Amino acid sequence: MDFMLAGTAALMILFVVLAVATTVFWLWMLVDVLVNERDPNQKILWFLVIFFLHFVGAIIYVAVRKTGRARTPTI
């Protein structure tokens, strides 16, 4: 019976860690949009996408915007 309690406790701890990690990532992407987007319309659009879709919106933002921004090499 003790092993069931230990397994449940471990599963709850894992769930809490994942929830905190996804929330931190979500907040990080919200701040990133507000700091790095230059066009006000794009900034509002991406902010709303991330805000309402939470983790899925943050993943979409990373996949679409971050990979699309190619760094220009400095000479």
C-alpha cells in the first residue's frame, strides 16, 4: 500500500513541475512578444494568440516567428 502512495506522490510532483515549467515558458513568450516585435499590429496579434492559447500559442509563436527570424551576420 505504501508503494501506491509513493507513486501517487511522485506523479503529483511531476505534474506540478510540468505545470510550473509550462507557465514559465508561457510568460517568457508573452514578454518576448512585447519586447521583440516591432510592428504594433503583429505585437497585439501574437500577444492575443499566446494569451488565449496558453502553451499551444507559445509553441506556435516559437515555431513561426523565432525560426523565421534569421540573424544577419555582422561584419
